[in-house]
Amino acid sequence: MPQRIAGFAEIAKHYDAVFCDVWGVLHNGVEPFAAAGHALQAARQEGVTVVLITNSPRIAPQVVAQLQQIGVPDEAYDAIVTSGDVTRALIAEGPRKVFLLGPDRDLALIEGLGVERVGEKDAEVVVCTGFFDDETETPEDYTDMLKAFASRSVPMICANPDLIVERGHRMIPCAGAMAAYYAQLGGSIRIAGKPHNPIYEAVFAEAQRLRGGLEKNRVVAIGDGMPTDVRGALDFGLDLLYISGGIHAKEYTVHGETDEALLVDYLHREQVAPRWWMPRLA
């Protein structure tokens, strides 16, 4: 049974480091969750190292700029590791002719790796960062393109394993949904972000570098996404603080509040056991 807490300060003393999700915990893509930023800032003041871990397909400096624009304070974290950062290692392994499936703002993901950006017909690998227009499109809109890639056994590198994220009060599909659909069509996919180990290994190494040493039993992860944040952290052997007010809230929310009995049932069905939970990080 996960234990409900009223504030992160209640458990901060148990940990030397926090691996905190970003989208859905620190902001909703439009506005910051101010209490969450303040909670992490207070933990840092008590000596806890905070590393943000995000499935954003962008490299870390771009995400820092995005956080600043949204209003997440720099003082809330020590470092950030993105799915884009660890995905670059997959891209660097080849092949060299890359089709970028996603908006041009994600071009930095493939820059400096010695690859060539090409059109669909010349592609040897697809690097998927999302949709060309995630406001209106679904994976099914790309069926013909994806079937053509699958027929040529073109692998897809997924730079953002998330299926959906909150943007304001709407749910927006992510690259993970595209990758899942590609796999359904018979395509091959490669992923390094949450819930897969490469991103956790990178975050753990960064936290160790910052602290000069760290044990897993002194780390807590914070997140709201079941297939990514929750399974990734637990599979890596970390304690987890589950944020119930995120993308799965409809599963157990009654009259705008988390129903604890429904939440426990949901976690049981998913066969996961967070150590702690709260509706929003504070």
C-alpha cells in the first residue's frame, strides 16, 4: 500500500537524490506548478540533489530554456537529462541517412552526429520526435508513410517514449504513440528514454558526479506516467513518489479528488507498488 504524504518535506530526509519527471509534475506544458518547484527548491536547500529526467526529445539546453519560458525556477534542480540526450547515442550508432519525423525545432537532436537528413524515399532510419502537427494529427494519419518504411525494414528511433502529455487541459499525443503504431504495423523500434535503462543510468551517473557518490536506496523518483515514469523507476530499483493528478487521473478521480480506494485498485491492476503518493508535488 503506498502511503499518502501531504508534502515532499515529509520524506526528503530519507533521500540524497531526487529523479523528478518534468511534464505533468513541474508543469503542464503551458503553466508551471509553482508548489512543485518550491518543494524541490526546499529539498535542495536541505542538501538533496535534484536531477530532472524527462522524455522530451530535445537536448538539455533546449529544455532548460523551455522551463525558463514556462516559469519553472532554475533553483528547483541541479541538472537535467533528457530522452533526447540519450537518444543521440542511438542515432550516432547509425545508419547515416536519417528521416526526421517531427517538427524542425527538433533538428538539434541530429546535429553534430555525422548523419545526413534525407527525405522519406532515401531514409535508412527514421528518428521520430513526434508529429509534424501534434495539435491535429494522430498516428493513423501517417499510415501510408509508416507502411512504406516497414516494407523496407527501416528502423525507427523514438526520441520521446511518452504516449501522451498534458498541454494545458488537453492531452496531446507524443512520439511514443507513433512508435507503438509503427511496431503494430511490423516496424522495428529502438528507444533509450523512460522506462528503458539507458536514461536511468545516465541520470544516476549525473547524480553521482554531482554528489561524489550515491546509493540507489537513497534515491526517490517522482512521476505521473504509468508506462514510463512508474515502471522505469521501479524496474531500476528506485523508490517512487507517484503523482496521482497527472495523465491517469481519470482512472480514480471522483468529484475532482483522488479516491484512494480506486487508486489502490488501479495500482494493483497495473501490478506496481509506489512507496508514496500525492495528488500534486508540493
